[in-house]
Amino acid sequence: MNEYDDLWVDVGAIRTLKLIASQKSKQVLKEVGEKNKDRADSVEDAIKYMESAPASLADEDLVIAGKRVAQAIKVGKWQGTKPPQFNEKKAKALVACEFIAGRDLLIHTATFHKVDGKWRLRGVRETMQALLAREPATDAQSDERK
């Protein structure tokens, strides 16, 4: 609702509600969309995602579950996911999802727990952001021709 006057907090809350994708989440998002006009587009995208009947974010195959999470969070252009990292018991895992948004390189890390033979999403957080250098202008002379 932008009660903290921090649009990044709003983004995190909207993404969380989107990934939960329950009827209560949808109801909260509708309230947010009415009160927080700065995030109306994000709220609308989240509700559209929920109404599209997306595939479950849980799967027996962790790689598939990681890809589904990356596609669900859509932060810019998805560059792929890194191989999972496991705890010693292989019951918990981290999957890094890489995105390019404008000039930002973003890594969002999804945490999964294996429950009853399926990898279940427990959370997603932005773990890295880096500003990429601008590409050189196309009309500039290369060093070879100078």
C-alpha cells in the first residue's frame, strides 16, 4: 500500500503475493492496486499471472522448478538459471536466476526444500545487482582505425 514510502518494498510484496497465487493474495493485490497507483502496472501483471492458471512452482525436477520461478518473476530479460547448489543432505537447494533489466544485471536466488519427493519454493530474493557498462556508440571509430 506504500505505507513505508519505499517502492522497492512494494515490489517485493507484490512479487510475493504473485508467487503465493492464492485467492487471498489476489484480493490483497486488488486493494493494493486501488491505493498504490505507482505500482498499478505491477499489480495488474501479478493478477494476470494468477488468472492464467500457471503451472505449479513445485516439481520433482529442480531444474524445471527453477525455470518456472524465473519465468514467474520476470525481472527484465531472463538470461538463464545456474546449476542448483545443495545442502549436505540434498534436501534444500538454491537456484540463481539471471536477468538483464536495462543496464542492470540482476541475480534472484530461489530457495527450495524437498518435501514428499517434490522441490517446493520457499522464497526468492534479489542477491545481486550490477550496473553494466554502456555499449560504445556505433559511429565512433575503433582503436584500430585511429
